[in-house]
Amino acid sequence: MTTICTICGGEEFGSMDVLWPALINEWQLAPHEVEYVNRQQGRSCTGCRSNLRSIALAKALQSVLGTCEPLLQLSTSGNPTKVLEINEAGTLTPALKRFPRHVLAKYPEVDIHRLPYADQSFDIIVHSDTLEHIEDPVHALTECRRVLRAGGAMCFTVPVIVGRLSRSRAGLEKSYHGNAQECGNDLVVQTEFGADVWTYVLEAGFIQQTLTSVEYPAALAITAWK
């Protein structure tokens, strides 16, 4: 099946390896896991440079919005949907900014554990590869649920190794998504997510969730409904 970019509509892709030996060793990744994680992060649309992770997240948003249109081609003029983007959600930010009621909340000014918004403030919440760096992902998801209106949806991604269970990295050597000298403690990995990632969503109080895949098992996005 041909992969189509859900952000710009492009059909041409390039690929590059993004994992490095130290991270492969820290996460104890098997060769087939290295292959699909490299695809998730390194296979990208040549038009808008979105990788499969972002494309899966945009596909989940399409479902919530009830459209098949690429997000950058979607008419958002006058759209009343209030969107909270926590940190920059991959390459979706330019598309999300087109929503008139879009709010971008970036760390450290805004902490996902203490969102400075009233209960039921947003229709949609979006974040990408943030929870693995959070000390208490269930608490963070609970805080997202608090500011989401009843019937609203949260779409997000985390790196998922589908053939194992999640584990905390507490007590293990620090592992970074990036150069440790350049990114400091903000990008330390706190949780390695596995096939039980769905349990975190239900523990946070959401009542329903769906999975969206692109080139499974390379890219997965989770949609949680309040």
C-alpha cells in the first residue's frame, strides 16, 4: 500500500537511519526493532519533511476532524475547534496554527503536569513524543484530560516497542533522545513504552481510545476520548 502524507498529501519519501549504537544498546533493541524505529523517525515525505510518526499523528487528527483532506489543505477559516498543542507536535505545528483558536504550550514556560488552563477548555489536545520524558506520564495524561471538554479527543504519539511491555528507566543509566551534552536533562527518557501503552490512558481516566497505524509497526498514534 502506498503511503500518502496526511499533512501535505505528498507521495514521495526518502529514508535515513536515525538510531545510533549507544541508544540501540540502552534500549536493547533487536535488529527488527531497529529497522522499524528507523522507519518511524527516518522515513520522511520529501515535500514537507514529515516523518511517519507525524504522519500517523496527522492521520489520527483527520479521523477526529472527520476528514480525509491533508491537514495543510484543510479549510480552517472560521473553524471553532479549540486546539491545544503541547510542545511542538512533530511537523504538525504549521497545520495546527491555521486553526484560529490554536494554543501552543511549550516547556519550560508551560509544564504538562500543571497546565495553566481551566477545566474543559479545549476540544482537541495534541502532543508528540513528550510523555517518555515525563516523570509521571499518568499524571500528565490526567492533567490533559482535565482541560479537555467532555466528548473531546487527545491525539498523541510516544515511541512504542510493540513486542515488549513498558518499563521505567528509574535506576538505569540515563538515556537521551539526542546528544546528552547538547540537550541536558530535558530529553532524558523516563519511560520506555511497550504494548501496554494503552493502560496508561485508561488509568488517567479516559473512557475510550483508538490506535492509528502507518506502516505498522513503524508508526502508531493514540487517540483518547473523554
